[in-house]
Amino acid sequence: MSRPGATATAVDGPSAAPLLARVAAQARWEAGTMLRNGEQVLLTLVLPALVLVGLARTEVVDLGLAAGERPVDVVAPGVLALAVLSTAFTGQAIATGFDRRSGVLRLLATTPLGRGGLLAGRVLGVLAVEVVQVVLLGAVAVAVGWRPDPVGLLPGALLVLVATAALTALALLLAGVLRPEAVLAVANLVWAALLVGGGLVVPAAALPGPWAALVHALPSGALGEGLRRASADGTLDVRALLVLLAWAAVAALAARRWFRWD
Amino acid sequence: MAGRGAGGRAGGADLDSPAVGGPPDGSPSGAALRVRGLVKRYGARTAVDGLDLDVAAGSVTALLGPNGAGKTSTVECCLGLRRPDGGSVEVLGADVLRAAADPDHRAAVGAMLQDGGLPTSARPLRLLRHLARLHAHPRDVDALAERLGLPAFARTSVRRLSGGQRQRLALAAALVGRPRLLFLDEPTAGLDPAARLVVWDLVREAVAEGAGVLLTTHDLDEAERLAQHVVIVDGGRALATGAPGVLTARSTASLRFTAGPGLDLGPLRQALPEDVVVSEPAPGSYVVSGDVDPQVVAGVTSWCAQRGVMPDALSVGRPSLEEVFLDLTGRSLR
């Protein structure tokens, strides 16, 4: 009954692909899944692009511009911060919430990928999508007149990296404790609330007094203000970086403590 | 050469004795899975209560039990998805928690979970290719997909697949890494008969290549056809274990027929020897058990003839696994 044809292929015992190949495959899978999902693309590219063009070309919102500042100078870095929030927080929270319910996290935990590989792949997938967002939205911003300081690319990238860690950890925390429907509602609500009053697109300076101070301490405000500073004069907003590092540390610890895989 | 010698075992052989097949790599006992005294509690409720379980390389062990018997908890403990509260679980010769932490060990274990675990927005072939990339020596994805008829719905997202299509994709996902130990949690639930045969063929092929399979099922026919070893569980405990043929041979022969419900069995009981028991376990379904000999058969049929009752589906024989199961648990599987 043992058929030579059937056993000849089983010479090599099963083994995992190398760690980097597994994580790269997962990152590719995650980025591909995000970019194929219509709602995600709406959230991560279409809405930020509309906000960008709408606010840069009109004066419907008071942006509290300083003398000589153009709307696009304030709005373009803010929209990039909004794009990071969309992908790293809102998109990740919703996707993780539903993946948790449908058992995707459990199934992937049994594959050679494992939980650590899944987490690493997700974060890299988010970063890959962010690169696509920055390229596309940056091109739109330049087309409507944005002229950022090229030196600001480095501090900007650093802030995006740390903000991604903080926002992804917050997304996992949210997705790990609430039902997916609640995650969907909360994540979208937070996105809309931070868009309006989180220091993303509308600078903290244009917000009412005590609120402005608070916004500087939010991850959204820190990222928005930090990217504005980087694009304006190419310098690193150290306070913003420290705020984001603190959020990343606390959120990662909390997610580690409360996240549930099933 | 993992478990190659174990492929030729005839179905129905008694596996109560230790496995006789060639031991797989890294597992001196030849056991793909060895569970001893497994306990799993959720708060005050004990889901698995001291369960013993073995899966030999190159064979199928079926875990049979009604809903809530502890089957899925057992599978989850064996996959490292849940931490056991007691007992030991050895997967391919290594402790389960150590095995679950090792990517190469996970590569050697395939799982088809009951909740599927397939990402709902994914397209089948893209998902299968992705899972294959996690392995160093995966199966040929196109050939596997072809066998399971996946190309017919390759462009449909998992969300829109029928239950049977999802099952087939989940099985492909479990097989893609050429596992040496395969967990199948109700693999053919919701499949049409043709798809079921394909699944059985694939499981037999994996077994012929030396894989050990732990199968949970409600389908006793499936257990009888596929498994060399059956463990009947209820309340988290093993009620009976053995080869399907051994389990059914434990019971005596019986005569069964169906007729209108509620027949007066009193006269029949009087007409038959005292040690023969007559019962109607379900309305219209009659069982005569004990020392069923030609005299008893004649007694039953003449009693029917006197009353003008047609004994439909009249049969004499050993009980099926389903009947053994019913006797042990007092519950129906379906």
C-alpha cells in the first residue's frame, strides 16, 4: 500500500521558511490586503486627499495661520499625520478586531509565522502602506503648492516611525479588549474627533486655549505639530518625539497586558 | 524518512498496542501525539477531565463526542493555543508549549480549526500561496488547489464562499506545509458527498506519507472509514477507546427494524426467550438485543405477520459505532 509516488515527495521533513522570509511574506500580505480593501483605501488615501485639497484650496476652516503662512504649509503635513492615524490606528484596530473574532489570529499562531511574526509582519505592512500614502499624498500636496524643507524628511520619518509604534499598539489594545463592532465604532469616532480637534490638520495654535495644551500631549497632536515643524524648517520637534515615545511605551505595555488572541 | 513504514497498516487493525510502524524523526515512541491526563478548566467548569489520547505516525485517531464533550478544547491544548491546567501533551516528541514556540515544530503541524480562521476578505489562492511561503518545503499550491477544486472559486472572497468551499480551503491551508501531525476539527461538516470523498482521499494520502491525524467528527461513518483508532469522549473524559471494529464487537448482536411507532411490545416479549430485550429507543425504531438466533428472528417476523406489520429495514448484526456511541453517552451525535 505504500506508494513510491506518494512518498517520494516527502523526503524533506517539514520546516519553516527563514524568519525574515516569513515576516516579509506577512508584511506583503498585510499591505496587499489593506490596499485591496475599498473601505481601507477610502480611509487611508481618498479622505486624506480630499481633506488636503479641500483645506489647501479654500478658507472654510480657520487654520490660525501666521503671517506669510499658506494653508497648504499647515494642511499638507497635517494630512500626512492623518494618513498615519488612518493606517496605523483606525485600519489596524478594525482589521485586528475582526481577525480576532474570525479566528485568523489563532490560525496564524499555529503556522510557522507565530504570534511574534504576525505582529512584526503587521507593523511592517503598516509602514509599507504609509510609504505609499506619503508618496501619493505628498505628490498631491506638491501639486497644490506644498514646498517642504527637504532636510525635514529625516526628523519627519523618525516621528512617523515612533507614532506608528504608538498608534499600532493603541489599535491592538482597542481591538484586543472590545467586540469588533465596538472597535469599528470607536476607531472611526476617534479618527473623526482627532481630525477635527486632535491637532492633526488644524494646528494646536488655532484651537481654544486649554484644549491646545492638551492636544500637544496627544499622539495625534504631537505627530501633527512635529511634522509641521519638520516640513517648515527641517528641525526635529523634541517635545513631540518625547510625547510619542511615552505613548508608544505605555500603549505597548498595556497591549501586552490586555491583548487577547481569541 | 518520516514514518514511511507506517503507511501500509490496514484500516480496522487494533491499535491498542503500541504503534508498529516506523518511528518518525525526533519521536522515539513513534507517537505523533501523546496526551496523558489532560485537564482544561474554564473557571469552575472542567472542559477536559484527565483525557488520554494517542496518535501514531501514519494513522488516524478519531475523537468522537457530542457538542461540549471537550473535543475542541483538547485540540486547542494540543496546538498550544490554550495552556493545559494539568497533564502532559507531547507533540512530535516535544512538550506542547515548547513545540508551539518553535517555528519548525509549528511547520510540522497542520491545523484545520472549527471556526476556520480564514481572513474574510482574502481570495483563496492568494491566501494559500501566502501560507505556503511560510514553509521551507510546501506542497505545490496549484496541484493542491486543483485537487480540492479551489480554482472554481479562486476569485471569490472567503466571506462569499459556501460552507463547503471554506472547508476545502481550510483543509488546503492545513495540508500546504506537508505536516507530520494534522489536526482536523470536523473536516467534512457541510460537504457534499463528492467533496467528502476528495477530503478522505487527501487525508489517506497524508497518512500514507507518514502523517498522524487527529480527527474530531460527528460523522461516525467518517470515523469508521478513516480512523484506525477511536476515542469516544463525553464530559471531557474518554468513555471508550479502540479500533472501530473492536468497539463495535464489544456489544452483542441485535435485530433492528422500523415500523409504525408505539406498537404494543408486551406479546412480543412473551413470545421471545427471557434474556432477549425488546425496546423502542426512538419512535418507530425497534431493537431486539440479546442472544439473537434464528428462533428469535422467526419469533419477531411471525409476531409482525400476525399484526400485519411490515418490518422495514429489518437487519441483524453488530451495532454500528453510532449505536455504541449512543449506548455509552446516552446521547445522539447529531
